[in-house]
Amino acid sequence: MKIKNMVLGFSLFLGAFFLTTIPVFAADYVGSGQFPAGQSVRWKFTGFSGGYESHANISMGRWHTYTDVSMLKVTSNEDIKVTVGNWGITAWYGIAYICDIYGNCDNTTAWSNTFASCDLDYNAYFTATSAEKENTFMHEAGHCLSLGHRDNVGSIMDPDRSSQTWLNATDKTLINNRY
Ligand SMILES: [Zn+2]
């Protein structure tokens, strides 16, 4: 039940199994939960820094600059832990794993309570352009902030990875309505 930025073309060699088991959230939000509004959402970077951390900085900076969310980079006591590692061949480029303040994780209960943490994992196994890296960081951060998948043109929450590195008007409105 992890929330994924899906690998385009993965079904070509794994069949339809993953297509039918990867959850795609049609709702604008993952649930009714979120990190507390009115305070900074703190994030920390861990893992492979070379070639990635600068793009994570840019990606978090876009949410900070273009929406009402205050994103603050920290080295401890983080809300969002961004980890870049090599997980080998997976069905995802990035994953957002949410736990709520009651200890529920990665399920509808957690997504509908106040978030306590979000693990944002980026799989460096797959090669990616700078824009694709930022697309994935931005997309998964959107999940960490409460957004579900949306397939409308130009949304950063489209589940397929692309080179898009901007937030569309709906992305901004949905976040501003919560933070
Ligand atoms: Zn996703």
C-alpha cells in the first residue's frame, strides 16, 4: 500500500500484476490527515548526496516558494526524512511512507490522522535526468504533505514520472487549503 511514483514501462517486463496492485489514488488528498498547519515542515536529507541533495533542495524549495507551506531543512528532529539509496529494481522511483502521531503507518488510518513522520525514499538504481530527479522528489514530497494522485495535465501528482518540475494551479490550491 505504499504510495509510489510509478516506473514508466515497468509493466513491460513484469506484466499487468503491478499495474493492478499499485494503488492509484484518484482523490485529491491521500486522506484527511496532514502535518500540523501553521508551523514549518522540517525535512532532512540522508543517503547518497552527490548528484541528489542539490536536487532535493530545489524540489523542497519549490513547495516552499510557491505554496503556503514553510519547508525547513534540518539535521535532526525532522518531519520528512529524505533518503537516497539503491534498492535495485523496484516498481517505484520514489516512495512516501507516512506514520501518524498514534503509531499507525502506511494505511488509511495514518493518512487521516495528524502526520508524525514521512519517509521519502528515492531509488537511485534508476538513471534520471536532473528534471526527473526533481519531479520525483517534488511528487513524493506532495504525498508527504497530504496530496494524492491526480492525472490531470500538468499536476506534479501525476503518478508517472516525467520531466515536469513545476506545480500547477491545482497543486498549489490544494496545499494552500491545508497549510
Ligand atoms: Zn505517487
